Amino acid sequence: MTNKFLRYSVVACGVLQLALGTAAQAWAQAPGGPDNPAMADDLRASGKIYVVVAAIVIIVAGLLLYLISLDRKVSKLEREIKK
């Protein structure tokens, strides 16, 4: 029981660290700088940036769900081996 809690808490901390690190990176960039990509401005202006963000969120969520299901299967196999 505690082993599962430990695994999920490590995954949750990793996701939180990734999200906060990415957000800090985005906040550190100055808007309108010489190296500001024009593609991002075009996507933001047309409203398509939300489609890109939604696609990325769906892909990351799918990978996370896949890893959780894989962890459950491996845990089940480990329990069967111990018996």
C-alpha cells in the first residue's frame, strides 16, 4: 500500500516540478525581444495556440495514464511472482 503511494507521490512531484520549471522558463523570457518567434505570435493572434496547447495536454495526459496502467500491470506481475 505504501509502495503505491510512494510511486504516485514521486510521479506527482515530478509532474509538478516539470510544470513549475516550464512556467518559470516562460516567465523569464522577455516579450517582444529580438529572438521572439513570429510563429508563436501568429498562432496567438489567430487563436490557434489553444489548439496546440490542448494537443500537448492530451498527449501528456495519455502518456501519464499509460504509465500508470503499466505500473499497475507490473505490480500485479510482481505480486504473482512472489506467490
